Amino acid sequence: MTALDIKDLSVFTGAHRLLGPVSFSLGEGDVFVVMGETGAGKSLIAQAILGTLPASLRMEGEIAINGRRVDRLPPAERALLWGREIATLPQEPWLALSPLMASWRQVAETHVHVGGRTQRDAKQATANDFVALGLEAAEPRLPGQLSGGMAQRVAFAAATAGRAPILLADEPTKGLDSDRRDKVVSLLRDVPDTGGTLLTITHEAFAARALGGRIMVLRHGNVVEQGQTLDVLTDPQADYTKKLLAADPSQWPDTPRSNPGRAILTAQDVALSRGDRVLVRGFNLTLHEGERVAITGPSGIGKSTLLDALAGLIKPVEGTIKRAAHLDRYSVQKLYQDPPAAFPRHVTLGRSLRDVADLHDRSWDEVMDTYGELGLAPDLLARTPDSVSGGELQRISIVRALTVRPKVLLADEPTSRLDPITQKDTLDLISRISLREGISVVLVTHDRAMVEAWADRVVDLSS
């Protein structure tokens, strides 16, 4: 029997088609990869299958799971399939996890209530999950106390605990260091190897190659190319697919280096903790005007916590962080790793940007100039955060931060949701603005090839 059957799926906002039509069928043991640029419509496929499209969007076409038309089911009945017949690993782990429940308990309860295990078996299964994913330190913590990479792995454990035969994984390796990324890919490959069905949405060629199966490349909601994954990635026929693969950070030319000015932010002998766990100790940094510094290290080592401290959001347990005297309260701005948490959910994106522009006496034309440079479509401004892609929302958060005219921009994995083409364009824009306006940038990322091409200097927290 066909596990998942999609026929002529299209998604619209009003009369405008955002996606489709797309069609594909998957059986037991099949792998299907959807790859494409940010905003291409990849996540709309996942939302349509699950029945979680925002109310502002509508779909046409047919969706069947194990031979049953699910697009005709009432929402409450369709939700009963989640975790039992089809599981999802969403792009934003924060939206998949309860903010008030410890990580261990969330996974264990899913093993019991969705997977049907006894309490004893669920306890052992959860222990195995946390060891396999390197999550021992996350067991007692709430999702809000985890790094983005750790939250992604907890969400993976919870998503697969119900043992649903179909797994839909949306950008499952985003924001992970190479070791954790390899581990998640290995776990994803276990799904088809054990007779399950895997649908993966990604912009990472590495993940697509490792998973194999078949691939569909999307651009602007349309199918550009499809076929066997290894064939398409080895010998792409479409110009867009070639461009997408050529934009890997390992192929980037070096970005023009800055000419740093006076010291603007200084951290001396800083130690930081989350709860009772010390994450960073003995950290020193002198950041100069216009300088681009990258901070790297494995997931959970304290990179995001360090940015919070540099932003003044938390205090170090040891050491000092000092700003230059001429900086005001708005001079240091942070780009968050998970932008949905940084936007009001029921306010349009245009209203959010206008409010910031009005507050800081910035002309709307200037804001829209930056907006256009980032390749964002004007119609996105009429939507709410939940009706745009993660990559589009991240770029809008960059526009919002630059609207304040900061002197220091603290960027936490700002391109982890972006396809390689958009990622390069976005960092090129940040570089141009940094050089033009003397903005200092501290970038957190796992991608060593990216920082070697982009940053003036690199600080590795693992060394």
C-alpha cells in the first residue's frame, strides 16, 4: 500500500498561488527529499499534509495517508493521526515542545501516551534516546533553557517516540554542529531501514546526499527538477539546481576585510552559567568598531548564552562586560536563533516593522530599501509570523534589527534557516552594511567554512 500519496497539491493566499501543483507517492521504506530556496514552499507541503496551514492560506488537491483521504477529515479527527500514523519534526522546535515541561518528561510521556509503552519501558526508551542524541545534560531542563541544537534533538526524540510509520522532518539538521548533524542524519536513515517512510525538507546538500532516495527541487513554489537524489545532486540539469549547489560556503570567495576602529565592547575573564551549570569560563574579547567576529563551537557549549551576556540580557557570574561610553541602550541588537519567539504572533510583519521604524524615527523608505536588498517580497508584510517561512522571518528580523541603526549586531545562527544562495546573499548584505556604517558584528555559527570566508577573526569555544 502507498503510505503517502500527494496529487496536484497547491497552496494559495487569496488568488495567488504559493505552491504547486506538486504530486508524489511514497511507499514503505521510501525516502523523499524536498530541497529549494527559502520561501520556495517546502514547509507548505508539510503543513498541508498535517492540516496545519495558517487560516489565511488554503489548499487544493488530494492527500492520502495509507490509502485514506485525510484532506477531507475534520481537524479533530485528523489530529488523531499525529504521532500514530504520521509524526513530524517541525522546523521550529520551540513550537513543538511544551515550555513548562522538562525535556525528559516530554519524551517519556510521548512514549507512554502515543507509543503505548509501559512506564518502565518508556523510562528505558527515553534513556536510550537521550544517550543516542547526546542529551544527558538536557534531561531536567525546560526547552527555554536549551540551545537551539539541543532543543532540535529533544524535539526529534519526542517526534519519533510514538513509532509512527511515516516521519516528516522539516529542516532536521539546521543549527547543528557536524557531529550532531551526522547523528541526526543516521537516525533519520533508520526510518526507511526499518520499513518506515521518510519525507525530509532541507536546504542542505549534505543531508540530502546522506539520505538518498528521491528528490524534488522547488523554486518559487514550482518544481524545477526531480529524480534520484544522488543523480540530481551529482549531475544537476536545471540551472537553478546548479546555482544552489555552487553556493555552498566552501565555495565562497573571501569577503573584503574590515578596517577595525576603536574598542566598542570588552569582555574580560567572563564566566557564564545556566541554572547550576557553568557553560563558559575565562572568556575574553575586545570588539572593535566595524569588526566581524565569529564564535564557533559544538551545540550546548554556551554560544547563545554568551551572546545574551554581550547583549546585557544576563549577567556573568564572574568577570566584566563593558560597553564604550557613547553606546546607548539600543546600540546593541541581537538576532535570535529562533525568530518566531521574537515576533508577536498575531501582529502583521508590516506593523511590527513600522512600529520599530516609528519608535526610532526611521523613514519607511529606508526600511524598505534594506527589505528589498534581502530579496523579500512586499506581500509578506501583510502576513503574520506563522504564515511565512522560517528563512523569510529570519531575514525580516534582520531588517528590524538594522532599522534601529545599531553599533553592534549580535547574530545567533542568523542563516541556519536559509538555503545556500540566500545565506550567501544575506551575509554579503550584512558585510556591506557593516563596512558602510561601521557596525560591529558577532556571528555565532557551526559552519567553519562560512566563517573562514566571512569573518575577520574566529573564536572557537571548544579550544
